[in-house]
Amino acid sequence: MAKRKQTGICELCGREDVETTIHHLTPREMGGSYLPTAHLCIPCHKQIHALYSNAELASRLSSVDLLKQDEQIRKFLKWIKKQAPGKHPKISKSRQKRRK
């Protein structure tokens, strides 16, 4: 299934006029196909999946509020909020996730 993209406000970082994609708060492979979703800008969406496995997202980060409280995401949000809406930084997997 193709990701639907639209322009709007990222529910995680709050940047406006950014291209957003639909993020399943509980990953589809973990039973989240019909559960709540969030509209996230591409950098935020990529950062979440670079940092965390689907199992970790399902077990402890299954809402926008929980994501905002996470220390690693908070550091990223502090930085990305200062970036221009059209900026798409290169995102790579965390060392912790690469080891799994």
C-alpha cells in the first residue's frame, strides 16, 4: 500500500506546511492496521523508524504524547523545529537498532 502524502502540520514536531505521511502509532505488523494514526512530516517519521523497532513502538511508544516524552525523540524535535519546512535531513539507523 502506498503512503498517502499531503501538506499540513506535523503532529509530532508541529512544523507547518510540511509534506506529511500517515504513521501507524501501533505498527501494522503488530495489529495496528485499524488503530489510530498520526500525520507526521517525513523527517519525524523516518527518525522514529530509525530509532525504534516495531515491537518497541507497539509496546511503549504507541501515542504521539508518549513519543514526545521519549528522550531521544525530544532531542531530535528540538533540532528539527529549527529547520525549514522543505528540509529533508539524512536519517540513519541508531547504533542500538543496528545491533538487533
